Amino acid sequence: MAISEATIESMTKNLALPNNILNTLREDGLKVGVSKKEMEEIIERIMESYEYACVEPCEAVGVVSAQSIGEPGTQMTMRTFHYAGVAEINVTLGLPRLIEIVDARKSPSTPMMTVALAEGYSTDRDKARAVAWEIEATHVEHLADVTTDLANMQLIIDLNGKVLAQRNMDIDDIAEKLRDGLGVSITSPDVVENQLIITPDAPSYRGLLQLAKNIHTIILKGIEGIKRVVIRKDGDEYTLYTEGSALKDVLQIEGIAATRTYTNNIVETNDVFGIEAARNSIIKEAIDTLNEQGLTVDIRHIMLVADIMTCDGEVKQIGRHGISGEKASVFARAAFEVTVNHLLDAGMRGNVDELNGVTENIIVGQPIKLGTGDVHLIAKRNGD
Amino acid sequence: MDTKIPSIPKRIGAIKFGLISPREFRKMSVTAVITADTYDDDGYPIDMGLMDLRLGVIDPGLKCKTCSGRAGECPGHFGHIELVAPVIHVGFNKMIRKTLRAICPKCSRLTLDPAKKAGYLEQLAKLKEMGHLPDSLINDVFKEAAKAKTCPYCNDADGKPRKKTVIKFEKPVEYIEDGEKLTPTEIRDRFENIPDEDVRVFGMDPENARPEWMILTVLPVPPVTVRPSITLESGQRSEDDLTHKLVDIIRINQRFQENREAGAPQLIIEDLWELLQYHVTTFFDNEVSGVPPARHRSGRPLKTLSQRLKGKEGRFRGSLSGKRVNFSARTVVSPDPNLSINEVGVPLQIAKQMTIPVRIIERNVDLMRMYVNRGRANHPGANYVIREDGRRIKVTDLNHEELAEKIEPGWTVERQLIDGDIVLFNRQPSLHKMSIMAHQIKVLPNKTFRLNPCVCPPYNADFDGDEMNMHVLQTEESRAEAKILMQVQENILSPRFGGPIIGGIHDHISGMFLLTRNENFISKNGALELLRKADIRELPEPAGHTDDGEPYWNGKQIFSQIVPRGLELEFPAKVCFQCETCKKGDCENDAYVVIKDGELIKGTIDENAIGAFKGLVLDKVVKEYGTTIGAKFIDDVTRLAIRGVMRTGLSFGIADEDVPNEAKIEIFDTLVKAEEEVHDLIKAYEAKELEALPGRTLAETIEMLIMQKLGKARDNAGQIAGNHLGLENSAVIMAKSGARGSMLNLTQMAACVGQQAVRGERIRRGYSQRTLPHFKKGDLAADAHGFVKASYKSGLNPTEYFFHAIGGREGLVDTAVRTSQSGYLQRRLVNALQDLEVQYDGSVRETRGVVVQFKYGEDGIDSTKSDYSKPEAVHRIVRAVTGKEVE
């Protein structure tokens, strides 16, 4: 009696249902071995159930979402730093992080990346370490002791040979990097091993001291902006966690798994992967922040926030410099922030407020066009 | 019958903004204002003064000379002041500056070639069509036009393209061209010559806003109704800030004119011009940077036009968006578990004050007559009647009988509130939609609003003095809407997480826990007493008989009586010990709930079953049987639970924190051991034998290790105390059932308070290198950095007490900061999202029609009903239809 997979497929293919329901339906149908009649009844009942579960038209989903995210805000901690996931790296959490997300900041206060490793690297601790050295920005202080020799007007760099070998660097590389970065001549004395001597071209105390300071800003190896890399074993894979974020550069490094590499910097995600990735990043970050605090918020609410932030193709802030500042209505903008400027501009431009939104209609004292205010029902009287 | 239908109220379609031209303004002005005085010696407004009767009236008894309305009727009318010389409107400074730089000084044309102008115009039109703001494009126009060195349209005397001048701007309102000051007159002349088509290119609309109108030649005088003067107790009049400012302007204006006519030297004229500019500037905005604010005689800065509009208490946020209402009441709330969750107890005094208008028709005329006849003093009475012509008549002790005779269909009676009326109930801060819900009234004695404690979570209310507001709905439509959409039972499920937000709290949970845990032997009388308030007419088969042959029941049976038939549910209870392998129904702790066909077979009912936020039974009942049965279930649960907790009683006193001596010793040993370990750590640290954790300095490492050690020590101490207190202790019952408090609270009370922290770290600040003078410098030991070894019961020593205060203060500051931050976050979120609405096609769009989501939440499902679209729902349906198991 059971119908074939193809029949089930053809019966379900035109149903207006979300994918997860469709897939479960198909699987269940196959597993149980339903007859055609049963399948028809199942489909009918599922459609009924789905229709019941749908949001009703005219529902003010925006306000509900905003409230659903804002209300638990009062229950969140202010504790900025917390060790999430990796004990070694601090991450902003709680309310400050949530504010950061909806602010669409250029860079979060604690940028962080999760770098997955490619096959062949992910199980080998040494290879993972090598990749980590490629990523972490290495400065002089990691490798050497720098002494300022005022008598000879020199900077003497004593490199630690062991560390050099560990990080797979050699003295000539370093000399060249320093030469390029500082524009000075560098000599390597033959008597002492692993020593570099920097002599400024025009000797002056101030110049020398400045040089001693500047030398620490030169990146000898790795990627700028990545302060630290931590290796952790998740399951049977090694994963790198970085303090600081530079997605574009990290993606160029050999040995990483680009598809599983992630940054918590939303704007950067947008720059590298585009707006859809940024949207998903907002959703993930917000959900993670809320869940970490033990708060459950339906994902639909967060999706709506992410969608309104990204629906114009760029990541826009929730607030004066983003969505609220670009509203069509003069009144809505004036009632939010910077009241006077919006009014003056409107006058100058000869703007017309169409009174379509909520605030505008409240201001002029009319019913708002949302929910029951958006339904136009005219009763038919007898004889009409 | 009279079928007079009130006319459909008119709707404002749109509001247009623009600049007003001097010509238009002179036309609409009712009078020129020339005298700086307000009232004459008799207190009568002076003609052509600032309080001229043509500008409107505020004094009772006088009539407006323009519209002949009295105070309150007359909306007020604008007058004007003819400025002797033009002045700049401060608000437009930026625009004036940009425009000046973008036009040719001679021919006043925008210095862009025609092709570019056409291009920009096209882009502007496109932006307008899409509903985007043109700001950034207009900035580009200005930038590009300002870049041009010469004018493409006119030549200078030599026949070469005319060179543009460099215009410098100096705060607040000065424009300097090649070292010469540009007077407003000159600027205005230039602007006048900008052709309309050029004006359009930089985004202005020449019909409604010509650039020269940004420079004022005539100043509007707002109507007196906008700036009413108040009479002080002494009979002295005190004028509004705006009037004061206008007085200044008129005075200077007059002096300016006199001086100019007298042919005063240029220097004086310029000074006066600047002074006039200052006064007009501060009239518009008294907070312009670079301009000293105009002050009142007392030294307080004046509140002028901008200040009236701006900010939280300004016109926009304070008056226009924040409406005030009538028909509202406010008082303290207190609990009453005997009310339904849909009800609210209203004090008789409030019920007698507040009214609902009822239109008399033939069918209710007798009822209404009865109400009117009872007058306003006998409770279900009437306070006013409204005649057919709209006249309101107060019902008094003297006329109520007479009025009762008179009323007839067509009249309206404002009757007092009675049981069953629908009202809105609200507690601030209104953070979500469940902060305003509709309740049915129950008129009760005493002076507080009464509500079922189950509705505390959505309002976030408690009874420590909280006040709440009640609003009485005045139309049939609003009452219908409130009942269908806003009634408490329709809001049991929160759209935030799709679960119940209304449910048992505190005693409800401990009551149920006590009732359903263990074998309770409940006699027939006891059982009936427990179920008294629920509509249970028959008891089930008794669980057994005592030795005397008396039947007895157990708590699970009693609970089963209020569970709807047919309910099937299995889940671990809150008391679940989280064993490695769950034995499910065979759990020896009775911590796995099994409900079959509405019968509680196994398990204990606690927070996970009936609690707000977490109650799974609640969730299932509401989702499966609908809101009405859900509401009834909650009502029954609360009543049963209260009786359940009263049966055994549940109290908590200081003696409940007592732990036996051996436990005390054990706790003491644990803490001492921990201290020793910390001591060893410090020793290792000082000897530099400690190894740093990766990515941490040595100092950070030792701090982390110490914190860990002490945290563990506290937990161990708590464990010991918990073991000795046992499940008979009230505090343990409350913590384990989820009614109130946690084991941590109990630990702190009975065993050890633990580490006090500031910003997640041990307390470090205070004196140099030490927290308090009681300790040695550089001491890293536990007690020197805020570890409180004592319990609340045993009492803290002075240093511990001080550290505890530090930790406690941080908590308070934290809360204060958090509320303001999260409040602003919510305001921004609501403002950004408020216009979004699900359309009939399932998409989410904002006011301009921009699609934000093609299908709401990707699947179009309402979060409160999402259970109907989960894979389990499919399994259930397949099972129901085929009768076969899916998995």
C-alpha cells in the first residue's frame, strides 16, 4: 500500500511550507510507509497546523521584536570582561556587547577570531603552532632584548636564538624588515652571534630615543592587529583563537580552513564576505550574547533586527546615524533625536510627511496604521 | 429610531514643510508689533504691543479681536515685527555657508556646468522616488560646486571667466569674503538672484523654500497662547521667556531704526545690527555655540524656541508623543490568589469615580434608569447623563430622581464601574506588550488594586509598595479589541521565547512541591478542602484505606483532578539530580514527571511544571487546549497550591540556617585548608616557582588560581551545609523546587559568604599596596583581599563586613547604570523597528514599502505558536493519521 518516494515527492513539492517541515514530512512518510489516502490527510492536517502557526497579517512584529530584545537587557550583567570559551582571551559580553552589535561599530572593543585549520594541520600540534606563528604579529620584544647604547649612539638588539628557531625566522629577515620599516642602516657584528646593531644616520639623542620607541611598532612576522594567538584542542582538532581580528589577511595564510574561520567583527565580515554574511554574523553574535547570559530570545526577533540593519546592502546602526536617522518621516526623526535640525532641514527641502508611520500619527493624534488600525472593514448594512 | 451616526473623523493625509516667505508672512500676520510693552496701567493689553488682542487671548473675559473667540477657544494668531535690517536665521547657518561657497559672487549661479546639474537633478529625483534621504548627494553637489575656481556663466571686466571668492565663516554668524564682512543684506541679494533651476540642484524646493528666505526681513511673533503670561500670587504678572526675548528684539529694532534715520555713524549702526542679530539668534536658539546665552534677570538662561522642542521634556518627546489621558486611576497593588488571572480587584472608591458611557437604547433604558436613580453615592450608579444635544448634566443627590425620569433613548449615561467591565492595567516601566493587559473588574472593599500573583512576572510587579495604573475604556470598539487581544489569558505565552510568562511563583511552586512529593495521606475532608475552589464535584478512587478503614488520597491524585483530560507529558522536574543515565519514569528521587491522560503518574510538580517562564505543563495545556482552559488551569493551580502550602505550612526562620556542630567543624576545616593552599600558592609565587598560564602574566595567574581555590572552597562548604540541612529544610525546599532562592543563597547564609569581587577581580584598591591598614603591605592572602569566611548567620568580622559593603555597592552601581543603558537600547530598537508590519503576503515591510523580510522569520511563523510547525508536530500528525510510530 505504501507509496513510493517519487509519489511523496510529487505530492509535497508544491506545498507552501518551510523546508524543515517538508523534509520531515517526506522522511516520515517514507519511514512509516503511508498510503496515498493517508498522505493526503496528513498533508491536509499539516497545512492546517502550519497555517494556524503563521503570524497574522498586520501584526506589529517590529515592536514585538524590539521589546523582546530590549526587555531582557535589564537582566543582563554589565561585567564587560568574561572568559568565554577560551580561558586565555577576554571577550566583551552582556549588555555592552549587545549594544556594540546594534551600534554596528567599525570594530568591537574585543575583536576575536576563531581560525579553523585545514586537513593535515588540524591534528598536528606542531603544524598548528607553525600556522599560529604565521598569524600572530611578532614584534622585537618577543624575540630580543633591545638596549640603547648612548655612548656609541646605537641600538643593540640581542636576538634570542632559540625563539628565532622556534618561530622559524632568521636574522637576515629581521634585519631587512627593520631596515624597511625604520629606514636606517643595520649591521650585524661578526663577533657576537645573533646581534644586530642599529646606528642612526644623523645621531642625536632624541632621534635615538625615538628610534628605540619606534622599533617596537615594526611587525617582523605575522599579521598586523593580531595581538595573540591561542591554540586549543576542540574535540580532536586544534583550533586557533586570536585576540584581534584581520580576517582578510588570515584567509591568505596557508593551512587554515577558510570556510570555518570566523571573526566577531561584523563590519569586517561585511567587507570580506558581503552583506548576507554580515547578517548571519549579527544573528550569531546576538544569539550567543543572549544565550551566554541564560536568556532565551526567539531567533525570529533577532533575525528581524539583523535584517533591518542590513536590508539596504550595508550594515546600518540602530539609532541616530543609521535606521532612525534615515526614516522617511520628518516627525519620526524629529521625535527621536536631534529634533531641531531635522525640522529645519525639512523646511529647507520642502519635505512632505506622508504620515505613514507610528510616531507621526501619534503626534498628529490619529490612529496608527498597524495591527487593528490597518484593517479596513466596512460593515454592509441591509439593503446596501 | 434615530440612527444618527457620528461622522467619520477626518484624517490628515500629509503635512508639508517649507520656509515661509516674508511676503506670505506679512499677509498672514494679524498685526505688526511695534511697542515693546505688554499691558497698560489698567492691565489691559496695549494695541500693537506684544499682548495685542488680535494675537489671541489668554485672560478670561476678553475676546479675541481676530476670531472673536474667548480664552480657550481662540487658537491664537501670528503677528510680525518688521526688522530694520535683515538678519540671519541661526538654524540655517550651515546651509547659507555652503550655498555662498557654491555660487558665483556676481551672477549667483551655481558654479557647475549644465550637464552636471542635469545629472545631479536626475539622481535627486531617483533618490526621492526610492524614498531615500538626499543629504549625502547634496553634500557632494556643494563640495563640487565649491571646488570650482571660476564661474562658468559670467566673465569679469577683462572678459575672462570670473574668479570665485573665498568665503570664510566665523562663529556664530559672520561671513568674511576676502577680508570684508558680508552683511546679511548682501547675502540676501546674492541668494535672490539664484535661478530656480539651480536651487533645485542643491535640494531646495524653490516654491516652498527660496534660499533668501533663510535670511529674515520680517520676524514672526508667536501668538500669546504660545507664550502665556502668568499672574503671581502678589498680583504681579510674569511674562514668558519668549515674550522677554521679543521685547528685547523690538527695543533694539527701534533703536536701530532711530539711529539709522538720524544718520548715526557706520560703527554704531554695525554694532546695533550685531545686537539685533544676537537677539534674533537667541530667540530661535539659546544654546548656539559661541553665543553667550541670553539670561533672565535671575541669571537663569532663557528657554527659547529650540529649547522648547528639544529633548525628553520638549514638545516632541514630551508633549506630542507623550499623550495624557483621562479615565485612569492609580494605587498600590496587593495580591489576592482567589481572583482569576483575568481579573483585577478595584477599590470601591475608584469604581464609584470612574465611568463608562452607555448610549441609551430601548432595550437598556430601564437598566440605565435604575443606575441614574441610584445616583452617584450608591455603588452601581451613574455620575453624569448626556442629553441628545450633547449637554452634560451632573447627577447629584438632588436631581437623580428627576433625571432618571427624564432619560430616554438617544441620551448617554455615564455609569459607574461594575464587575466584569474591561479595563487596561499597566505597570511602568512598560518594557514589553505584556506590561499593559486587559482585566475584568471585580469591585472590592479597601483601597488597593488586587491581582492574582501569577500575573506578577509579566508586569514585573511585587507588593512592596508598587503602584499600578488602570485605564477605563470608553468605546465599545476598544473594549472588544482589548478583550480579544489584550486580555491576560491571551498573553500567557510570551512572544519573546514562545513559552508561558504567566504561571506559578513562590508559594505556588513550593505548595505544589509539598503536595505532590512523597505519599501524602489526605483524608476525604482534606481532599475536599484542597479542591474546594476548583470545580471538582467528585473525588477519584481513593489511593488506599487507613487501618481504620478511612479512605485516603495522595497529592498526585489531587493535582490530577485539575489537569485537563487527555494530557500526555514527560519531562524531568526541577529537582532532577542530573544523574548520568536518566532512569526516566523509574527515577528514585521522583524527579521525572509522567502525566498520562491527564493523570500525574510519577514525579513531583515544581517550577519546571507550573512555574512562570519554565512551566512545561502550563505550556502544553495552553497550547493544546487553548487560552480559556489554560487560564482556568492557572487559576486552579494557584488555588490548589495555596491550600497545599497551607496544609503543611512553610516557614523559614533563623533556626533553619543552623547546621550541626560537626558540620561547622567540617566547613571550618575546608576553609582553613583552602587558606593554607592559597598560602602555598603565594609562597610559590614569591619564590618565582609558579608557572604562568599561557597568555597571562604571573600576577594574573596567581590571582586566577587563588580565585579558583577560594571559589571551590566556598562551594565545598556549601555542599557540606546542604548535606546537613536536608530536604526537610524550608530553604532547601524553596531552592530545590525553584520557588525562591538558590543553594548559593543558602550557602551564604549557613556556611560561607565567599569572595567579594569588584569587576570580577578580588578587591585590590584602598591604601597603597594593601586594601586596609589591618593587613601587611603586599599581602596576597585570602582575607586581605575580600574573602569572607563567615556566614551571614555567624556574622562577619569588621574587615569582612567592609569588603562585603564594597561588593554590595558595586552591585548597586551596576544596576543603576544598566537600567539607563538598557533603556536607551530599547528606545533605539523600538524606534528603528516600530513601523515594521507583516503584510497580507507574509512579507515584512516598513512605511516606504521597503521589504525587510520576504517571509517573517524565514518561515512566517509566530513565535508563540512555533510548536505547531516543528518536526514533532509533523511526527504527531503522521502518528495520528497512520497510527504507527514514527521513530
